[in-house]
Amino acid sequence: MRRATRWRNGQGFSRRVDLFPEHHADCQGHRFRAVSLDYPPFLDYIRRGKNEPVQQLDSVDVRIIDTIAAQLNFTYAIYEPVDCQWGYQQANGSWTGVIGTVGRYEADFSLNVLITGQREEVVDFTVGYHREPLTFAMGKPKVSSVGRSTLLPLPQWLSLVRPYTPVIWAAVILTVLGAVFVQWVLMVTSDKVGLSDAVFQDYQAGERSEFAAYRQRTRALATSKKRSALVATGLVVRGILRQDMNMPRRPAEQIFLGVWLIVSFVLTIIYVSYLTAFLTVPTLSPTVKDLDELSRSHFSWGLQDLGAADYQLFKSSEVPLYKRIFQSLKVCSTMKSCLQQTIDENFAFISWLTYLRDAIAVDFTDRNGDAKVILARDSFAPAELGFSLTRNSRLKAHMDVVMRRLMEGGLVQKWLSEFIQMHAQLGKQKALQADLALVGGDPKRLVDTDGTAQALSMYHLQGVFMVYLLCLVFAVLAFGLEHALKKQRKNL
């Protein structure tokens, strides 16, 4: 015991002193025991052996904890939990895995774990440094060798109509009909004025009586309307097909046709561009978008057997949708086997978004960077990642300060982006090496089998020929009808 200062009545302490210094601001090189599981890109390591610390590799959590250790002056060793699980609450109230290990004071802290309300009852958490939602992965739509499919490609003959949605097609048809009507009105108006002037001049010259002039004008206008309707239709269609046309003389018709040529040019260019893509790349039927649709689909689903927060969510939730998911929930052993199962079967693998993206980039991406599996459009149950500590740990406040500074400086997101990009490049390199091994290591053969230049076949152009045959049938029917009407008139 030593005297810190002296107290004087009416004056207080003779000198200011911190009677309760914060010793954990400087841990004086103490070696802490940490616990965690492999979770790239946040934590990546190599196992050494049972009951031995792992050899951590460069990853996001390693950079975070190294920064904290440098600021607080301590060292650490990372161990795996005995049961190799993240931790969920059992029926007797005890916790397994990482959470249980920290909660029983068998480790000082853990690295990345999901912060949940149930876990906060047994351990403390640092501030969250990354928000992570759940989602699920599925195999890409494909046709199997036995004729059954996960999701069949849409019929190729529909490629002719797929460039535009039904609403756009309705708008295009109405626009064409409106253009024909406007052009017909302009032409009839022009013919009416011209015929009226000519008939009036004949009447003044005495060549026709008033009744004959009126009758002649009426017949001429009727004939003009029929002719104008056909000509107007031809002009509008020629504009769509970008064919030559004889422009009318009236300025009103010229202005209208000029605007119509611009509109039809844009519509046809967009249509042709999209049609090329739809002919060369088959369009597949829609995939499962969200968890509710997954629960009503023919897919089975599951998650990795790690006793993590996702399992705890489905196991303990009172939400009807989550209950339905838990009732048919399956488990698979490793991330790689789970993702491979999505390719081999009608299986959806539920996991955390960043974890899935990283695993897909490393092991399920081809040399061009195209993923072999797809992620659902929607995500759900977002939670924050943080470090867990023993209850009332005095390290928490100091760790929070350092982690907040790292987040405010944008370093956590910067490191995460760097590792995701690096792992994506690694995945493409692995895929390239695997493809080279299949062709005997000859890059020339690899280029020849790339398949980027695909020749169009009858499969791609079946829609065009179907339309052609349909037009031939209509032409034959029209010819037969015309011939029958003509024969009937002769008999009369």
C-alpha cells in the first residue's frame, strides 16, 4: 500500500490523482485467448491441430484485432471451439460453440459473431462493424440430361416478342394504328379539297348538271377514302420497315411522316438490338425471389451445420414463415458441399450474404468471372457483426473506441472490398487452371472451346420460320376466299 495524496479539510486533495486508473488501456503485453471459426473474408486461418491455436491468415478481422492489440498493447491466440459451432441455445438454457465458450469464461473474447438479443443475455458485444443479412443461393436454371429441369428455358419462338413487354407491345400497336388514322385523315382532307375544287369548276363550265356534279363528287370521295386508307397504311408500314417511300406534297403530311420516321427508327433499332441478344442467349424462366416464394416452391432448402445465428433464428422464431422453413430444414456439412448441392439438385442454400458471395467467387466462378450459382433477389433478417466478450469485460469500452475509429475512417469497408476483389481474382485463376488441365494445358485449345462466337441454328431462328409459315397459311386462305368470291360473282 502506498499513499496517493493528502486530504485537507476545506481544500480537498493536495494534488489531483486518479484513484481508480483504467488498467486495461494498457494491457502490458498480456496474451489473451480468442475463439472463432473460419468465416472468409472476415476470418481465414489454417488449422494446426486439436487444442492448438490456429494460424490466422490476412483477413478483415485479423486486421481489426491487430489494430486493437497494437493500441491496447496485448497479444492473442485464436482457438476453435470444441464443438466447431458458432453457438445456439439448447433446451436446458446452455449455449454451444463460440458463444458458450466466451459465456463460460473459457475464452476472453471472440472475433466475428452475429449480435442478437438472445446472445446479449450471456455475453457482451463490441459495436457492430458490418451489417449482414441472410439470403439463399440456388443453381442456375438448366435442363438436366434426363429431361427434367430446375427451371426450363422459355420457348425459343417467343424470342420474337420478348424484346418488348406486353404493355410496350400494346403501346406500339396503338401507336401504329393511331399513325395510320392520322395519315389517312390528312390524305382524305387533301383529296376532298382537291375534288371539290375540280367538280365545282366543271359545274361552272356547264359540263355537268348540279345533281351530276354532286354525284360525281360523292363517288370520287368514296373511292378516295378507300385508296387513302391503303396508301396511309403503306406509308406507316414502310416507315417501320425503313423502306423507301414517295413523300406527299402537302407540308402537314410531310411533317407528320418525318416525325413518324424518327419514332419508328428508334423502336426498330431497340427491337433489333434486343432480338439479337434473345436469339443468341436463351431466356430462362423466373427464379425464386424471396423466402416466402421458396417455402411454396418445389425446392428443398437447408443451411450449414454450424449451430449459428441463422439456425437459432428459424428454431426459436414465432414468425409463421420461419416456422415453415424450420419444419423442412436440412443441414449440410461444408460451404462447398452446400453450394455444390444447389447445382446438383433443386436445393436452396440459406446463409449470410457476404459469406456466400465470397465462397461463390472462390470456388463457383468460371474463368470469365461468371458465377455458377445465383443469389436470391431479396434478403432478410439483417444483423450486425461484432466481437463478443465475457460479461462486464473492461476491454469492451477500449475496443469500441478503436473499432469506431476504424469504421469512421472507412477502413473496415475498404478492407472488405479488397478481400472480396482479391478472392474473385483467385476464383477466376483457379477456374482457368482447371480448364487448362482439361485441355492438356494448351491455351490455344482453350480459346477454341471458349464458345464466345456461337453460330445461329434452327433452334435460334425457329420463331422467324414459324411466323413465315403462319403468313403463308393466311395468304393461301386469303387467296382461296378471293377466288371463291370472284367465282360467286360470275355465277350471279
